[in-house]
Amino acid sequence: GEVLRRLTLEQRQSVSKECSRMDGVRNPSGVVMSKIKIFATTDELLNIFVDINNLDKATESRLFSLTNEQKTAVLAPGIFLQNVRNPATVVRSRIENVLHGRGAMEKMGGPPPPVGGARVPDHGRRLELPPPMQSFRDVRETRVGMGRGPPPGGKGFGGKGGFGSGGGGKYGGGSGGGG
């Protein structure tokens, strides 16, 4: 909506034509934005970015002083700044990150990216996934017994005679009426 409205008629028509078949698309907004980036120049997108997020003149000037590659990197995380108190601060942070060779949303303090390629931080950890479940039965068997009976030590939640301690009562609890 907002970005499309700010494009020229010709650009809107081109984007619309490119997006005519979107059956089964999981992220229609993402598809539309990718098509907008084809038909709008970096400076046009930057003007829309400044306008939509109500950025101040100082931040706007700083954005337009960047190279096209840097501008694209600042815009890469998204044109709409959502759930932020001060959009200008977020944009200035993106600019600083890009100027220091990091991704626009990358946190400071990490090692610099390798020359000639994108850095994928792994923080020294290997991702290990549990073995896949074979069937619904595996899931059910894994859950059988969970939350049943008294905890180790034989006492229920309430200590002596509490829930799950094996005493009488309607629900297996200790001191209640008969069941």
C-alpha cells in the first residue's frame, strides 16, 4: 500500500503486471516489495523510506550522502520501521553498521566480515537437532506418564497428603472425601 502509492503510475502498472499471478505465494508483501525494487531506483526507494518513517533532515542528508551500494544495504532489512521509538536513531545505527562493514542490523562487537563474502555468525556453536520422530505413536509414547503420579520422593504438591501422594479423595489426592 504505502510504497506503491508513492510510485509513478507507470511503475505501479509494471509492478501490478509482474504480480498478476500470486496463487500459493506464502509472502505476497515480500513478492510485491521485490518487484518494486526492480522498477524503482535506489534514490526513489530512499525518498519513500524517509517519507514513510518521518525521518529528520539530518538523517535524510546522511542517507543521501551514501553510495548506492551503502543505501541499498541500509534499506535491506526493510522499508517500514515498526515498533521503534525513534526511527532516526534506528536509521543512524543502520548507517553506522554499513559504514563499518557490517550488515545494517548486525550487532557491534563481532569480528569483521571476511573479504569477498557475507558472514554467517555461528558463535562457535554447532546446531544439533534431535532425531526426527517416526510417527504420531512416537510422540504419544514420549508423553505417556508425563505429569502422572507423585514426584520423586513420594510427596505430592502439598507435601503430606497433597495431590498425587496416593491418599484417598476423589482425584487421588490426600485428605478429601471418599471417591
